[in-house]
Amino acid sequence: MISVRHLHKSFGAHKVLTDINVDIHTKEVVVVIGPSGSGKSTFLRCLNLLEQPQEGDIVIEGTSLMAKGTRINDIRTELGMVFQQFNLFPHKKVIENIMLAPVQVRKWPAEQARRKALELLDKVGLSEKAEAYPASLSGGQAQRVAIARALAMEPKIMLFDEPTSALDPEMVGEVLAVMKDLAREGMTMVVVTHEMGFAREVGERVLFMEQGAVIEEGHPEQLFGYPSHERTRAFLSKVL
């Protein structure tokens, strides 16, 4: 579904990504781990060109994002993204936040968008918050609304950029539970996270990044149990 070839990204003289080569298959859950500053979030943001690589290619369902004439916004409608911060519109009710993109971008009738929003709020366990404003939500609730908002566009792929890093510890579980449900339903997912338990339980493949490169990848059982690279072993010994 996603093919990344020889991806390079720099900010000025600082090289952030070096020769990334990754394939992500339909219905696969790929988890990206590594120390802070290793390029994980930049890699994720390159997948929908929120960051523009200097070299390489990203092909999504046969379409190159780097090719001249590619309608990037059309590709982005198929890529749902959930950020560290929730980025909900504070002046709009929860249900209005979820309805906005389907109405504005997909051109759905408001009633159709409302039905979908209510269905998704039920899915993330927040039906009772439909008419609430974001300021009244806990961090965990706000992030679950953000996931519902991304799902409202009916994306084929979901990208998660450290979705629990801004949450209090007791709220992490409720967000991870929603993500686990998505994985069980067959959603293609790329997840940047520091939650090693989630990576082991839900990931079908784990990528370990260090200094802008993927230095090891494998099934969670193999990578966590028998890492082959010394840097991976050192990282896991500190976080597990």
C-alpha cells in the first residue's frame, strides 16, 4: 500500500532522514520506535508530505507523491492522521469537529456526516459528548475525538504520531484501546509511539530508528526478544 524508496530529509545542514526504504502492506500495523530525535515523526509526516523530502520517492497505492502533477490533497484524503496534540476547533462542538471535513472536503450532505459522526463517537465510547465543547473534555477524550475526526473521512490508512505522549498516564489506556480495535478491524496503520507494550501486542512489524535511519525491523517477538543490532539492544534495555 505504501512504498518508500531512498528517502532523504534535511532541515538546513541537519540531516534528519537518511536513505529510508520501507514497504507497508494493506491491513498491516507497522510501529516505529526509537529514541527522541531519531527521525520517527519526520518520517511519518513525509508520508503525506507535511514534510517535503529532498530525495527519494513515496508511492501510495501506485501513485508517486513526488511525481509532477500528483494531486497531493486527493492522496491526503485517504490518509487519516492523529497528532500528539489534539488540534480540535475550540469554538465548535465535538460533533461539528467530526462533521467538518466530510462536509467541506468530501462534500457529504450534513445529515450523512452527522450520522457518521455519531457512529464514530459510539465507536470511541463518547456518544454522550456529541454536543460538548472540546474544553470540557479530558485529554484522553479529546484524543479519542481526534481519532473519530480522522476516521470520518473514511481513510484507507491511519497515521499516528505519538498519540499518547501528551496524555496523563491514566488516560493512555483508553486511547490505545481504540487503536487496538482499529487494528483488529484491519485498518492499515503506521504508529510512532513510545508505548512498547502496544508495539509488542498490536504491531505486526516494528521499525527501530536511530539517527535518521531504520537500523532494524522485524516481528515484535523477534525484535523485542532477540534484537540483532547492538543499538536496538541498548535502547530496549533502557525502556523495557
